[in-house]
Amino acid sequence: MELLDGITPHYMKLDIQYVQGVAYDTKKQRIALEFLHKAQEIGSIPLAEGVETRVDFEWLKHNGYQLFQGYLFGRPSPNI
């Protein structure tokens, strides 16, 4: 978290390991909220990667995450 103060990225991505199951895991929720607050503090846009379930998406959205990526929104094409 301290490193982020110095670089102030435009986007901050919450890793898939904290996204999947966040709606039911209080430890992941704590980390996701700390990460979100740090993003807001330094003016970065919070992004959650690896969103696969509606319940995790809703939890993240309700708590302030703004951008999302993952299989819930679209799977990669087998032709690419």
C-alpha cells in the first residue's frame, strides 16, 4: 500500500484472489475495502479482476468498485 502513494496509478486492480468469494469471506472483504480506500485516497479508479459470480459483483459494486472484468461479463472466444 505504501508503494502506491509514490506512484499514484490511474487505475488500481484488485487481484482475482481477493475478488472470487469476497461476498462470503470477511478476510477478503477487509482486504478489498482497504484496497478500495487506498485507491480513493490517491485518486485511482478501483478495478476488480476475475469477477465470475453475480454475488461477488454486487458486493464489490455496492462497496464502491467502479470497473470490473471477468467471465461474468464475457468469456474469451475460442477462435482468437
